[in-house]
Amino acid sequence: MPQFQPSNVSFGDPVGYGAFDVGHHREHQQFVQVLSAATPRFLMPNFDFLSFLTSGPYIKSIVESHWQAHTLLRQALNITGTDLSAVDLENPDDLSNWTGIHGTEHAIIRQMLGIA
């Protein structure tokens, strides 16, 4: 089951950012758990994305860690994707475009992992 709806985020909405962070973090945890139980087993770090859009001055670092996580997920599932680190999340247009692309990639990952 999807843990978050990235398209529900509005620029500058702290409540929406918090909801995104919690749901997004849970979904990444779910990906790690499913992959670690798969055959063959694929182990990857369980990145801490609990503070993502709410990470303030650390957002660039979080975006980089997030890109690493998606690179590992793509490798495990043999899929390709967009460079999710090429974004300025403090720009309303970038945030809007990124949440759409990011949400699509999460939907593909869920499908590949059999998460309904």
C-alpha cells in the first residue's frame, strides 16, 4: 500500500511537508524490508528520511542521500530513472516537477516489489 502521496505537497506548507516526510520515510523503510526478505536477498542501508522537506539547511545533503537510495533501488530492480538530486526544493516549480517525477518512480518501485 502506498505510504505517501507526493502530489499532495504544496510549496511552503509545513503540515504538508511533515506529512510527506513521514509517509516518504515509511515507504522507503518498506522498500528496504521487502528487498531484504526477497530471494535473492538485496541488502541496502535504511536511510533516515524522516526529515526530508523539513530538513532546513540540510536539505541538499538529504537530497544527495535520497539519490543514493534510489540508485540502489534501481540497481536492485533493474530499472532506470531520473536524477532526483538535480533539484532545488526551495523553488516552487522544481518542487512541483520533482514530486511528480518522484511519485512516478515510487509507483514503479511499488509495482516491481509487489506492493499494492
